[in-house]
Amino acid sequence: MGLSKQSQTQLIGLLDKTNLEEVISFSTQITNKLQSLELLEKIVLSEIEKHIDLYQEVSKTIFRNSWLMGEEYSNSIPMPPQQYIIDILENLFATYIPVKANRKTNIVEGCKTSVKKLTSQITYNERRLDYGKKEISAIVILAPSIQVSQYETSCIDSFLYALGNNNGYSKEKIVFKIYFIASRLDDFARQRINKAVSERFVYPNMNPDSDGIRAYLMDWASLIEHNRDKLSCAAEALKMKRIDVETTFLQEYPDLFERKNTAQLRIVK
């Protein structure tokens, strides 16, 4: 803005007193997350048949964007679980979760042949908690042609019950978060989700001996809408931060903006 050295020094001092750097970082994070959310929506909802290859890798996409599930992994680096945990989860998945739509399952109407060929998948991560505990996060993504109904919820119940009664891991040192995601949930499946708790999508675990297992059931549309709402709230907070920065500049440096009436604060991306 063609400032003198003295004015430059004053301006730098003012920048140090405001949270402009935080605003820029926050804005970038929100933009990146919105772009990821829009791409995910195309892959799993509106344009599945155009993104067959990407859908086959969608479980990896979820873990690369762990914020979608509320998992920021801010305090520890996610790592693959030990092989015996992988074996337990893979065996339960193969035993209880339908790989594709069949005569027992409900099929989502209008599925194209290429979509019906896509199978269910499971992926997992481990992170260390305090006091020597580990948290295993597993995501079970049902085949996109399956609509979760009473039969599928019974499969989920069996999966969770068997995991809680498995003696192959330490109940004192390992806790599980299991996410089940589907294209559609029917009314029966929706009423199984616990709406009495503040946390979204909580699925009841009817095994009294498995306090260390937290389960969630959701469809893609609800998961995307939930995250879009959270990002909208974050964007409102960003707007307030921007106003705070601009107000500070105007209050503490009015002469600068009076002389330079075309000067504006911009976040350059």
C-alpha cells in the first residue's frame, strides 16, 4: 500500500495483535473439507456409476478424512492394528456382514448393474489412548445396493455380540468404535438408532458385557448432511473472526484506511 517504514512497523505490530493468521488457516481447512465432502457425495450418492473405482477405495478415503467420523486423531498417529485384531475383525465381517445384496437383503431401488456388483468392505485403524489403552476404529461399509432393514440390523447385532464375547483381546486395554455405513436405512433401521444421546448415529449394543464397544449406524446422506452442518457452523465462526480482525484494523489504524480508501483486507488462497 505504499507505506512509510514507520507505518509498515505499525502495521506489522497490528498484525501481531490480531488473529489474521488463524483466520487464514481456518479458512483453508474449511475449504479443503468442503471440497472433500462434495467429492464424497458424488462418489457414494449422486454419481456412483461414474466412480466405480473410487467407490471400491471409499473406506480408505474415509480414514484419510477421519474428521468425517469425528476422529481428528490430534493426539496420536493412527496405525494399523496388530494382526490378531485384524484377524478378529475380518472373521466377524466375513461371518456376519452380507457381501452383496441377496434374497435375504433389501435392494435399493434403481441400482444399476455396475453398482450391484460392488461389495461390502471393512477397514480399521488403531490409536493409543492414555493409561496404556488402545482404541480400534473400524468402518464397515455395506454394499451400495443394500438397504439396511431388519435382516441387516440382526447381522450388525450378531457382529457386535460376537465381538463383545470374543476372548482373543484384552477387554481392559482395548476399546472399539465400529461404524456401519449404508446407502439407505429403512424405518425399522432408523428407529434402532439411539436419539436420546447428544452424540449422533449411536447404535445400541445389547451385550451388557461389552462396555468397551461403541457402535454407530448411518446412511451416507445423513453423514454428509451432518458434516455439512458442522462446516456451516465453522464458517459462521470464521465470519465472526474476519469481522473481529477488520474491526481491529479500522479502530487502531483509521488513518491508513482513510488515506487508502481502496485498501481491503483479503485472504489470498
